Amino acid sequence: MKEMRLQVLPVNQRRRTAMIQSNSLEVVKVIQDRSLEASSFALLKRTKQFLKHESRWFIRHVPREENHIFNYLARMIFDWKEGL
């Protein structure tokens, strides 16, 4: 099974704007479909709830091999947890 990643980043808190990035094209499509409220994934449900309160949001698909920043952050968190 392919690992799914999803990032929700505040872009402008004053204007309530957020950017969502995912390495899964299926996830991007589910989030973009605003009429699709029933999702079996808790993460997608929470993301959709969060987006209801945002004025504007952007979403984009970033293939895993191109998402160097997220990979760096994930490694950093993993290394930190290993050190505990």
C-alpha cells in the first residue's frame, strides 16, 4: 500500500487562507469534491471540517518524489522520536 501524506499549511491567518498539499491524487480529488462529505478516512473528514472555516484555500498534488520539504520534515520528526 502506498503511503499517503497530507499537509495543511496556513498561508494568511488574517484572511483565513490555507494551502493543502498531498502526494495522493485520489486525496486531492476527494477534498476538491465539496459535495463529498462522507469519507471513511478520519484524516479527510477532519481536513474537510477545517476547510469549512477557511475563507479561501488552495490544493495541489505534489508527487512524493518531488516533495523534498515534506520528506525533510518527516525525517526530522522521525529522528526526533527515535531520540526520545
